[in-house]
Amino acid sequence: MFLNIVTLSFKVNIAYRFDFITGIISEIVRAVARIAIWAAVYETNILISSAAPSFSQMTTHLIISGTLVTRWEFQGLIRSIDQSVKSGDLSINLLHPIDYPIYLFAREVGNYIYSVAIVALPAVLILSFWFDFDWPDKFSYGLLFVAFWFVGFTIFFLIACLFGLLTIWLMTAFAIEWLLEALMPILAGILVPLWLLPEPLATLARILPFAWIGYYPSQIYLGRIELGVAWILLVGGVLWVGLLVCWISFLWHRATKQFTVHGG
Amino acid sequence: MEFAIEVCNVTKTYKIANNRDGNTGWFHSLVKPERKELTAVSDLSFQVSTGDSVGYLGPNGAGKSTMIKMMTGILVPTSGTIELRGRQPHLHRKENAQHIGVVFGQRSQLWWELPVVDSFELHKIMYSLSNYCYERNKNYLLQVLEIKNFWNQSVRQLSLGQRMRAELALALIHEPKILFLDEPTIGLDIEAKEAVRKILRQIQSERELTIILTSHDLQDIREICSKVIIVNGGELIFEGTLDTLRAQMGPERRLVITFAKPTGELRIAGTALISNDKFEKHYLIQDRATSSGNILAQLKDIDNIVDFSVRELTIEEIVKSVYRNGSIVKCS
Amino acid sequence: MSSKIRLAWKLASLGFRVQLQFKGSFLLNRIAQVIAYGSSFGAIFILTYRIGGMAGWVWRELLFLMSFQLLSYSLGAAFCFVQFRELESNVRKGTFDLLLVKPAPAWLYIIFAKFNFDYIGHVCLALTLMAWSSIHLVDWNFITVLYLFAAILNSAALTASMLLMIGALSLFGIRVYYLYVIFFSVLEFTRYPIVIFPLLLQVTVVVLVPLAFMSYIPVAYLLDHPIPIVGPMGGVFVIFVGPLSICAATFVWHRGLVNYQGAGG
Ligand SMILES: Nc1ncnc2c1ncn2[C@@H]1O[C@H](COP(=O)(O)OP(=O)(O)O)[C@@H](O)[C@H]1O
Ligand SMILES: [Mg+2]
């Protein structure tokens, strides 16, 4: 069932066949902008601290965190939650054989796999020829990266769900999309890696779940985090997943109760 | 005689992308799109006198909408010329717009989310109507079209019939000289259709309006128009008055009888059997001399009739019958 | 002329009432947008503040550039973005036909009936940041202030014309969605000093898709930073960019109307 939905949404995407060319172009453009900014920074040689990464590591970080792991477009999810709230489908969807949140997750996994396979990976490949790009040199980190990637996407999805559910009370999906968009540039640590943030913002960002979406996966990929710490972080990510799931199901039950009361 | 509209050897061809099939087809059509031409209106000429109401009749895809779009200046003819009161519509869009009103059956000019009144006030400004002129036309149309009681209601909440009446009023608020209607009764129920027809008749006679109305329903034209143009496949096949059309067409109505039990061939005097099913038979009523009373008298003696009805001919049957009954005749 | 202004006003006020019905709380939406932009500016601020600058631009200058870009983009987009992006689907639905039988030009109707008030938040944010960042940066006198205003108007006109032209291509039956994606990709470069980009990209934004004229070139001219390829003359040229791009847009639009085929079948 889960796989059916995943492949279905994958196929729907394939139908828009020109999307991938323009998608690749715009991904590359964004990455080039980010890399150029950092190239300018490195040229000034201000960043001479032993903790600072090399330029190729920086480039790799920008490509992995900006182009690959955060390629998911969360707006679609927020909009469908908003729509089903407004049209009253929310209560109809409760009758589905498969839970609505699980259905949504399956659908978004499909969308994400599609955009990674068709857009992000080709873009990363092209960028890796163009710029200095590091491939992972230890197998263990490569494997860990995949785990972080999956946990990161799950957290991203859950955060978007959480925000989507807010539309029940705030009644404006538009504002909610923008609010989520507002949190990403600083807290996900892509263009500005978390070590560059001033304290106490840096510590806060390291703890909040956004770091698992972009920053930690790329740092793991680069092997810039010790294995022991990496495992702790992975457990931390899983804890966030659990916490978010609890929070969402709490909101979800309140929402559905509200809907059955109102005869939604 | 002054013409409101003169159409002279007008042809319109559409360029359409010809999508190739197969897996690589989309790539080919991206790199080297293959274009096909489709002639929607072919070498058509006719004139419409000021104050006439003309029915532009034809089956689906005959090129009716295309012709209306060229006459209103939306599309540019591929060749030939169209003149509205001496001006080519697409070259003088702005001046022309002041003199024409347009109603498309399935596309609304009203602002969907706002009360009816707002669309009218917008048109007041757009057409630079003076207060006096606007009030006078508004009052007249509100009364004739019976719009008053939903004047302040949001368009979204109107019934199809109400919306069509508002649509008509909006197209007439600036006192156009020529009114174009593209399938104005499509999708309406019989009652609403009747209302629209009645109102158009009334306004036409009170306002000396020139009306061009397309339809695939002869009934629209019978009730509103004095002249008929019939097109098929982009070509003109009949132009003349309704009476000439009647004379040309011969039988105009069809009698359909449904039986309870299987019934063999059954003849009715004054009609011709054209479709002979066991349970349902179709007859053409051949001439107007055959009265309904005459037919009723004959049906009385047949005992297993479930139902019978007299139907209008469809546009396809009219076209067929125009072709059948002699050469294509044009007479003004 | 005055009748056109009256019409534009009426259309915009009707459009505003429609928008209010649909998008939920207007104020909340604007606040969210301001926060989002503020946050992405904040990221750049942190970056350049910690590092000291970028390609010879100090963070105040960068902020001025980014807010100038935001201002000219939002002004242009308020007039032409959503409106002409929707043109393709309005052509398909046949609603565009209805605009062509009206006495007002169709572009006027399109621009003002869907005038996008959403950009008010952007404009407020951009103006505030611009004022704050540039007050000590530039020697403000009559000439420089005049230049700033001229540059804003021209940049906005350039943006609006480009958005209009892309939309107008749908009158030729071209699928324009992808062109918008490309446009917005190139727009990404205009937020930063273009000198940091590879030469190929500099040529692209100065010559091919001349979006450099909507932000980098006027700002660099005001702040005496080098302008690649065209040199300081580019800064002067900015004040001709608006009229030129409007001419180009008018041309494309009218060609589009002649080629227009109506809603398919
Ligand atoms: N925009 C268009 N592009 C391509 N073909 C069209 C277009 N509009 C109409 N056609 C074709 O032209 C013919 C006439 O269409 P139309 O004028 O809409 O007919 P009618 O209104 O009589 O049903 C049809 O075959 C239709 O498919
Ligand atoms: Mg039609």
C-alpha cells in the first residue's frame, strides 16, 4: 500500500517531463550563487582558523546540504493539508483504509525520491565536475550519511505537517508557508553553517530539529563529526522524530475532535 | 442600404501543433515542432444590415465561434476583410468596443466574487458613460431583465439563468449598436432559455439593435432572428430568411412513438417512416398541411403506444436536409 | 489619460476586495513574508558581518544592494508577475478573449484587476532597510537622490517588462511556465555583487538577460564600485533601461495579439 502510493506519485511526476530540465538549471543556478558567495569569502583570507573547513569542503557542504538533502518542496504538503481542512475532507480522510498522515508521508516520499533522482542528483553531478567536490572517503561515514539523510527528511516532513496543521487555527496556509520558509535560512545551516552563528544562537540551532535537515547530514558526509558524536546525534534525530510525531498526533486528535463536533 | 457588418472572403486557419506519438515524440516536438493547419472558416462572405437580427447556425466545430471572434476583433482573419460600420475590428479595437456588446454563453464577464453591481460600475467607468446615460440604461435593463432582486448579491450565488440575465444587461449597459451572442442559451434549462429569448426579442425591437447570435439550436433562431446563416465545416451553406429556409428544408419536425410491445411496420398518413425499431419508430412530418389533429386521430386507434412526441430537427438534420433539398441557395 | 487612471483605480480597488476574500488575514500574511525575507537577509548579514565583507562590499553596502533589489523586484512584480503568469491559463480558459472586446487595453485590465497588494510587505521592508543602510553610505544630494529615484523606477519597469514579455509569449502558444523558472533562477544572481560570479554568468546578467540593470549596476554606480563589461557608463545607461524595456514589451505584446489564436478548439 505504502509502496503503491510512492510509485504512483513518482509516476505522476514523470508525466511532467520538461520539469526536470528547468529544475536542474535552477538548482545549479542557486548552488552557483551560494558557492560564489563563499568563493568571495575565501578570497579575502579572513577565515584562517584551524577549525574552518577547506574551500572544497565548504563547496561540498553547500552542494550536499543546499541541493541534495533539502530538495523537498514542503509547500505542496501544507497546501493539501490546508485544502482538506477547508473542504472538510479531513473528516472523510479519517475513513481511509490507510491513515491520512501515512498516506501523505508516502506521497511526499515519492515526490522527494523523484526530485532527488531526476533533479538533484543530476545537478549534483554537474556541479561536482564544475567545482571542487569531495566524495566521501570513509565507508562508515557514507553509510551514516544515508541514515542521517533519511532521518533529516522525516524531520522535515514532520515539521511541515506540524505547520500544516496550524492552518486549522490560523486559517492561512500562505502565512504558514512563509513562516516555515523564514526559519530555514538561519536554522538549517546551509548558506551560513552553524559554526558561524553567534552564540547563543549557534547552540540553539544545534539543538533544534532544523539542524538535522541540512547541516548535520552534510557534516557527516564530510566526516567532520567524530563517529561517537555522530551516533549521539543520530539518536537525537530519532528522538526528535518521536517528539514531533507525538506533538502532531496530539494536534491531530484535537483537530479531528473539533471537526466531528462541528459536524465538519 | 447601410450595412452594420460586411464580411468579405474571410478565411481563418489555425496552426496547431501536431504531437507525434511514441516515446521520443515529445522530444521531436520540442526540437522541431510539426505544425498543421486547420481551416475553421473558409472564404466566407455575407452582409448584415443595420437593425437585423441574424442567426448564425451550425453544428459543433462549424466555425461559429471563430467567426464571432473575428467579427469582434479578438482574432485576426488569415485573409479577407471584415468591416463593422466601416471599420476593421482588430485594427480599431477601442473605437469598435464602444459600439459592440458581446456575450459568450459559457464565459462570464461578471466579477465572480463580487456583487453584480460592481461589474456594472466598472463598465460605467470603462466605457466612459455619463451618470445620466448610465442611470437611464441601468434602470431600463434592471426592469426588463428583472435583475433588481439580486443586484447586490454576489455573482457566485446566482443561478445560471440569473447570471445569464446579468450577463446580457452588462453587455448592453453602454448601449451598443451591435450585439454578438455566442451560444447564449447553452446549458440553460428550458424556462431560462425562454426568458432569454423573450428578453432579446423585446430589446431588439425597442432598441433597434443589430444582433448576431450563434447557436446549434434552431429554436433560438426561430424566436429571435429574422435571418439565418447556416455554416458547416467552415463553409456557408445557406443564407436567407427563415421562410426561405422553411421552403428549402421541407419537413421540419419529427414524430417519435414508443410502443409497449414489439410492433411491425406501421404507416401514418402524411408522414414518412425513417427509423423502424420494434419499440421506437421515427417519422418525418412531411409538410405543414399535416396537422397535429390529423396525426392524433390516427394514433388513437393504435392501442399499445406508451408515449409519443413531436421533436424539432437537430442542427445536423437541418444541414443534411439543406444539402438534400437542392443546391445551396444564397438570397438576401 | 485621466480616464485610464480612473479605470486603473477602479480595477485595483475591486481586485483588492476580491483578494481580501481569499487569502486569509492580509496582515498576518504580510508579517510572515517580512519575517521570511528578514531571515534570509539576516543570514547574509551574519555571514558578511562575521567575515567583514564580500568582494570589497561591506555589509551595509550589501544590505543596500539587497534591499534595492527587493524593492525593484516587488514593484515590478506587483504589476506584472501573477497577472502574466496566469495569462497562459486564461488563454486556455478563454477568459482572455473577453478582455479584447473592451474599450480599455487588455494589458491595463490585466495589470490592475489583479494588482498584487501582497507586495506591500516587501516594499515596506525594502524601503526601511534601504533607508537605514544607505543613509551614511552615499553622499546624498539633489543629483544622487534624483538618480536613486530614476534608478528605482527604471529597475521596476525593467522587471515588469520582462515578466510581461515572458507572459506574452503564451499568446504565441508557447508554454511559459519553464521560462519563468529560468527567469527566477537568473534573478537569484541579482541579489549579490555580480563580480563574485564566473565571467559567463556576468555576461548573462549584463547582456543576455540584462537583470544586472535592475540592481547591481545602479547600486554599484551610486557606491562607486566597479561595473564589469560595460563600465561606469552602465550606471548612466540605467535611466534608459526602463523606456527601452517598455518599448520591447509593447512590441512583443502587440505581436502576440496579432498571432493570438484564441482558446483551443
Ligand atoms: N484556438 C484554436 N486552435 C486550434 N484550433 C481551433 C481553435 N479554435 C477553434 N479551433 C478549431 O476550429 C474549428 C471551429 O471551431 P469553432 O469556431 O469553435 O466552432 P463552433 O463554435 O462552431 O463549434 C474546430 O474544428 C476547432 O477545433
Ligand atoms: Mg462555439
